[in-house]
Amino acid sequence: MLSDAVNDSLVREVEPGTWLLNANISVLGGASLHISSPDVRWLRMASGGGRFTAITAIGGGIDVEGSCITSWNEDADQVDDDYKDGRSYLLARDGATMTIDDSELRYLGSGDVESYGLSWRTAGTTGHIAHSVVSHLYYGLYSYEIDGLQVTDNEFHDNVLYGVDPHTHSRNLLIERNVVHHNGKHGIILAEDCADSVIRNNIVYANKHHGIVMYLHSDHNLIEGNESFRNAAQGVNINESSDNTIRNNKVYDNTDSGISITQTARDNSVEGNEVRGNKKDGIRLVSESAHTTVRHNTIGRNGRYGIYIDTVSGFDLAKNVIFGNRIGITARGEKADEDDNQVFDNTQGATMSQ
């Protein structure tokens, strides 16, 4: 064990299975660090008053299994709940592998680059997180230039900003069967050239902005079979991203609209979704978005319009069932076409062109 090789002022067992880490750990290429129960049921990482510890794999490996990892302010005898002056974190980079299974990560990370709480960074780094709980981190999960990260069967909640945030050239991701809720901004966001990934069968709710977001050239992704509800803004937001498929999701009871395709989004497909009870519109095609296909959706009882269209160029609306909204379809600049859709029982009319 690591404790056998170092002074107990650096790492010590404070009670059976509970350890306090008072130094940074760097795991270099060819080395690995295993943190697992029953030997390590709870790892407390010293943190507080601007001082904090980090576990960083730089080409090496970190494996966490069945353990709880938190920051720890020894003076206050509690977790470090103030992220503003720095806080302990886990990081894998430069070809490292980090895997986390059946574990809990809580009260880690700050706004400093690489220090977000739980991060995979730079090409060649890989790993997964499964069957774990991540809460009260700065970002629940962050990646940068990562290929093939798998995020499955976890709960991400009450993180300061995002729940799950793959970023900048992360691709071929699998984000599946997670529960993502009560985070400080978006639940799940792919941002800046994140492509060729699958976001499937997640439950995303009560986040303080959007539920699921594709942002800034996050293209060729599949958003399928998710439930996104009671978020403070939109359930699904596709912003400046193209060739995404939004299919067979349930998007309901969001404070703003259900599904929004906006800015310079191109060639996205919205198919087979159930979009209901959102406070504003069911589906929005706005700004400079273009060539959106909206087919086979059920769009009902939204507060304003079932489908609202204000785009610069074409859209394909067909085989949708649109009912119980204030107005079924509203289009600016182009005639709203209800011929190939079932539009009925909307309180102020089936279609409106402006």
C-alpha cells in the first residue's frame, strides 16, 4: 500500500477504511494507483483555506472501485464546501487511463483550468465512469480532446455548473442511462466540436438552465430515448451544431420550450419525440437554423405554439400530431403547412403565418 512507503503525515488512516491524503499524488506512465474498498472506503483529500490536494495521472492509471472520495477540511472536520479558493480534484491526462466504478465523488473541484473536480484531458487519455454518484463538484464531469469515454449508469446532481460536460474535440462518447438533475446550469452539454457521440436513455431534470445541449459545431450526434423535464429553460437545445438526430425522446414540463434548433444549426432531424406541457413552445426552429426535419412527433398541450418557425431557410414538417397548444404551427416568412400533419384542438387555431 502507498501508506507503507510514505510518512503518515502525507497519508494516514484516521479510522478503519477512512484515509486522509495530505499531499498531491502524480501517477506517471507505467504506474497505477488503485483506490478500492474495503481497504479504502472513504478517501478524504485535504482541502481548505486556499490549500488543496490533487490526484493526477500523467500517462499512468487511476482505478477507483467501491470508494467514496471527497475534499476534507480538517480544521472544520467536514468536506470543503467552498470552491472559490480552490478545492481538491482528480485529473487524467497525457495518455492516462482513469476508471471509476461503484463509487461516490463529492465536493471536489473549482473554476481553475484542469481543476474542475473530475476530468479527462488531451488526446490518448481514456477511461470510463459507471454505477457511481457525482455531486457537488464544480463540473460533475469534464473532458477535453477525449476519444471513446464511456459514462454509464451514474447519477450527477447538485454540481456547481454542468452535470456532464464533454468539451473541445471530445468524440465517440457514450453517455447512457445516467440520471442528471439539479445542476447549476445545463444537465448534459457537448460543447465545441464534440462529435459522433451517443446520448441515450438518460433522465435529465430540474437543471437550472437547459437539460441537454449541443453547442458550437457539436455535430453528428445521436440524442435518443432520453427524458428531459422540469428544466429551468429548454429540454433539448441544438445551437450552432449540425447533422444531429434527436429521436424518440420525452421532453416535457420545461419552463421554456421543449426542443429548440437555433443559431446556425443545419440539417438536424427531430423524429418520433413526445413533446408536451412545456411552458412556451413544443419545438422551435429559429434564428439562422436551416434544413431541419421534423417528423412523426407528438406535440401537445404546450403553453404557446406546438411548432414555432422563424428561420432563414427550409424545413420539412410531416406526419406530426399537434394538439392542445394555443396555436398548432406558427411560421414567420413562410406559409405554415398543416396538410401532412394532424393539427387539431389548438385553442386559437391550427396554423398562423406572420
